[in-house]
Amino acid sequence: MILQPMETVEKELLSLGLTEVKREDNRLTVTLPADKLYGVARYLRYDRPEKFDYLIDIVGMDYGDALGAAYHISPSQTPSLVVTLVTRTGNREQPELFSVCDLWDSASVYEREVYDFFGVRFINHPDMRRIFLRTDWNGFPLRKDYNADPAINPVPPENELISDMERAPSITIKMGERIEEVHQVFDDDEYVINFGPQHPAMHGVLHLRVALNGEIIKKIDPVFGYIHRGIEKICESYTYPQILHLTDRLDYLSGTMNRHAVCLCCEKALELEVPERAHYIRTIFDELTRIASHLLGWGCMCMDMGSITAFVYGMRDREKIMDVFEETAGGRLMANYSVIGGVARDIHPNFQKRVKEFIPYMRKMLKEHHLLFSNNPIARGRMKDIGYLSREKAISLGATGPSGRASGWSNDIRKIAPYAAYAKANFDEVLRTEGLTYDRYIIRLDEIEQSLRIIEQLVDNIPEGAYAAKTKAIIRLPEGEFFQRVENARGQFGVHITSKGDKTPYRVKFRSPSLVLVGALKAIATEAKVADLIMIGASLDYVIPCIDR
Amino acid sequence: MEVKNIRIPNMKYEDFNDNEYLEEYVAELRKNGVNIFVGKISDFINWGRSNSVWPLTFATSCCGIECIMCVGAARADFARFGWEVTRNSPRQADVIFVCGTIVHKMAPVLKRLYEQMAEPRYVMAIGSCAISGGPFKSSYHVVQGVDEIIPVDVFIPGCPPRPDAVLYGMMQLARKIKVQNFFKLPQQPQIANSSNHDTTADGNS
Ligand code: SF4
């Protein structure tokens, strides 16, 4: 008998002496003591034929009596398989866990985030600074006993000192000996320049500290948190329908898809049957949003190369989509359309007509975009041969979405675990192999074409029937942990909800595809020319509020 | 009572909201009378100023897409009002559009940007986040309205406001610019919402 991948992993884990292995909706949850975590993670990462080389997310947790973390990992060969390692530490005063940042590159930002929110320090992590909040922030906001009195943390009158920002503490344990040190991120004799937080080409308020040698970038230190809105904490006091409104505002260019993720997660937990009609409408909305987002990303990228015309063209085409949204949903950028159980209202009578008009229009415009820009020798000169990201690095960094697919990593959730009506449409996952800036540029335009294909197949076949399932007035999720991923315009957007059976969640964590893309920027742009930094950043197309949440 | 000299093309005076505010403002400005000659020159300069307001490209989040990008792009096109010369340096800008949530870590940055702008300078708070914290009001890290940090001339509600709303707000600011006395600019009257207008801030700090 051939074992399914999940059963194989389950057997292996049991043979490692782990007892608490649970199977939940396509996910294997393993609860293990803190001192075993690193060993098991290392085994899964390196010592088996199908390596778990993709760390999806680390979710910090406050269990009340203990602090801990849940690691969602997945092998790139069998991307539908997800294993969750859960560990905890009872020490609330000095909580410590072992770092896995030498196994996965993406762990280094995730662990810093857990430290920032919960105060859990990771041993052997070289840089245990806070990631979003200032160094002088008091307390760890996502702990349950956090005191949110504004008098404790008032609005600061002055900027943080750069010298404070760059003191990176670390704990290492070498041969049984524990060493606590603090080192500076940049040496005194390094030439460091600032990009941002207010920089016209930074696409938001990201702050990059860049050390240069001539015009070659030696080191990049991204500083986050200039738009950290504390969404995950707010969610803990909001009901589920209220949370939906915040998700639109995370990555506002993929608002509809983020909202879809939370809806799917809640529906899965409630075992709610969503009408087919809603699935179709949601899928069309998602794809329209993807097109709008790629158009905007494309326009901004071209603008960063000095072509204002492309930006105006991109925005012009995007307005057509906004009109469709506005007619049906009432909102433009924030459609606020999906709700738990379906969509908020039925589609406008003009909806299908407008969408069908849009498809040939967009096809024609795509040709023009290629003609004007993709084949322009100056543009090609600026994009070809720079910004190489290898497939292995993309996986280790967790750079999903178009950026990962440009390096040849197939990671499209729409294909891996089809949700809504994706299984009913025939489309290709666009893959490229070179992993250069040009590939990341062109893949977005190619994805627009695929999105048009999906819409084309679905728009005429929207089934009749109800547009939403009946839900109770007060929605309570059953006790448990729920995890759902969707493919948004930047990559895999994940929602992790821990429920205790109340009408508000106990913990909500969003996996931001953009956060790790900044890690990718760091990896790609080191040793590149400083003039290419903006291009590389634009080709990754991150959205800052989604990073900071 | 219609205030003279603030005609906005294609929009009638009565169609604007908040005319009382403007009237009160003008009454306060002209309390001690205005030299007719100086008044005329001032009007002329203000006509030029209000039709070539240079905004700073500044946006922190979602509102930036709708309110800077869409308004700047083909359909809404704020070039019609002479606002299209966006500046990347605060030292060259006349108005700062505060688009998006301002959080604790960003607050000192925003304040510094404002202080770097040369007088006369204006602030537009766009979106409910900039006005009051908006959907994130209960957050531990969000400033409850930018008027806590810098004085605001025009508030534009919405989450995000439509591009048309932003255009309307821009016209309102243009009207405000038109009635001011150019030669006494830093000392503008303080009424209602502009009570915390900081006239001492050093423009070059
Ligand atoms: S007001 Fe709404 S759209 Fe604007 S920044 Fe705030 S959340 Fe985003």
C-alpha cells in the first residue's frame, strides 16, 4: 500500500517519539516540548527525502499560563501538505525558545515579530531587536496581560535615535555556555544612507538603511513599523464580521482576496455550506482585484523607471474595474463585499455586461503595454540581468506569489488547494525560470491574461440561487485552531484563527506575503548597484501596511 | 452673505458646505479693515497661489492609492486645478496630504515633515484614519487624529474618500487660500478647528 504524504510524515513523527500528533483538515498538528523543537524542525528540513523547505509562518501565542509559537511548514514538492509544530514555554518572565533561523531564511523576521509582540526571545538568533515597535516601547502588546493605558506609551515627540535602533542584542548557547551580547548592525566606518520612511519611490513608509561601498550595496537593514496599526490585537476584541473590514485594509490592493481568506476560514470552522453563486462571484471579484493590483504595480514600477505615461495608462485601465466594483459593491478600492457565508448583496444587473466589455478592452491594452514598455530597449536594459533570485532562496525566504514564480517555484494556492470556483476554471500557473527583475515584471502582465481567462469562463456561468447562506446573528466559531491560505496579488495570504468558542477570536494572525518580500529585497539587492535598488523593490511589489499590519 | 473674490470655476458658492466657517474667518481677517491697495495685491497673489498649490507626495496607507494616485491620474486629474506639481521634498511643497493612518512611530516623522515645509503651508487630513484614527481607533499604536500633532486646514472624511471628495476638499482649501491676507500670513485668525495653529514653528528646523 502506498502511503499518502501526510500518513508518511505522521509515521515518521511518531517514530521520533512524539506523541501528540493530530490530524486536522489537511494539516498535521504536532505539539512538542520546546527543547525538542529544533531537532524535529531540522529533521523535517534536511533529513528526509521530501524536505520541508518552506516555512509558511510563525504564529506567536499567549496561552494564558504559557507563551509559545506555532510553526506552519510545508514541503515545496508537496505544497498542499502543511505541518504545524506547536511549542510553548511556561516561563513568562524570561521566555526563551530556540531559533530556527538557520533552517529557513524567513524565520529571522518571523521570530523578531514574535519577540516584539510576546517578548519571547530566540536563542541563537543573531538580531533580537523589536521589529515594528520602537525600542523604548513598554510591554508586549499581544500578551493577554498587556496594559494598553496610553499614558504608559504616549505618542513620542521625537524620532528614535539611530544608535538605539541599531543595537542588536542576541543570546547564543555554544557548548553549554550561554553568551548574551549586544552588537551594532553597522560598523562605525560604514557609509550608511537612508531610504525612507518618506521617500517617493519606497511605495509607502518603509525605511531602508543601506550601507554602501561606492555605488555597490553592502548591507541593507530594513526598519519596519511606521504603519504598524496593531490590527491583530484589535481583532481580539472585535466580532468576526467586524474583523472582515480590517482585512481589506491590510493589503489594500488585494483587499477582496484577504477578506475572502477570513471568510473561508470562518466558513470552514462553522462547516457552513456556501452557495455556488457566491463562490463564482467571489472568484470573479478576486480576479478583477488581481488585475487592478497588477496594473497598479506595473504602473508604479514603470514610474520608478521614469515612465509617467505607463502609470497613467495603468490607472486608466484600473478605473474600469473600479467602476464595476462600485456598481455592485458600493466601494471602489475597499469593496467590502464578501461576508461570512457569501457576499453582501447580489450582483448589479449590469455586472456581467460590464465585465464582458472589460475583457477584450484589457486584452487590447495589454498588447499596447507590451508594445510601449516591455519591448522598450531602455526599459529592458534596466530590468534584464539584474536582481537575480534563485529558486532555493525564494523558497527559503518564503517569497511566494509572482516573485517566487518568476524564479520557477510553483506556489499558487489556486492550483495547490483550489478554493471558491477556481477548480472549475481552466487556467495556467505562469512560471518563469530566470528569476530576474524582468521576469518579475513580465509575469504580472502574463497573470493578468490568465485572470482574464478565468473571468471569461466564469462570468457567463454564474449559477442562479442565493448569494449568501443564512448565518446566525451572532457568529461563534467552535473551539480550535483554523488556518486558511489564499493567493492574493502578492503571494500566499494566510489567516490563523484561534477560537475559544466566543464571538470574538482568541488570537488572529495574518501571514503577510509582503513581509518576506522585503527579506527577498535584502537578499537580492546586496551586492547590487544602489540605482537598481528601487527597481528591484518595485519588481517585488510589496505593500507596506500589509507588512506592518 | 457671499464672500467676494473666491469664485471657483464651475461651482456655485451656495453649493459648498461650510460657508459659515469661511465667512466667520473673513470677518475676523477684515475686522480692522484692509488697505485697499494692499488688499488688491494680496488678492492677485492669492489667485496665483490658489491655482498652483504644490502637494508633497506623502502617503502611509490605503488612502494614498485613492487620494493621491487616483486623483493624480487620468480620470480625476488634479492638474485641472493646478495641483499636479507634486514635490518629493517638503521644502518645496505648499500642502501636505495626510493620507492614511499615522501611528506612534510615524508621528515624529510627520511632524518633522511639516516643520520642514516653508510658510505658508497647509495640511489636509484625508480619510477617517487621519481624522480620528478611523477603523483603528482602539489600537495601541495609532494616533487619534493628526490634529493632535499638526494643525489641519481641511478634513476629508471617508474610508477611503472618493477622488471626487478629495477634489472638493482641494477646492475648499483653494477658497481658504484666496481669502487670506498674503502679507500677514503667519498670523491668521484662530477659530474653531484651527485653534491649535502653531504660528511659532520654525520653518527651517
Ligand atoms: S481611512 Fe480607511 S482607507 Fe484611509 S488609510 Fe484609513 S483605513 Fe485606509
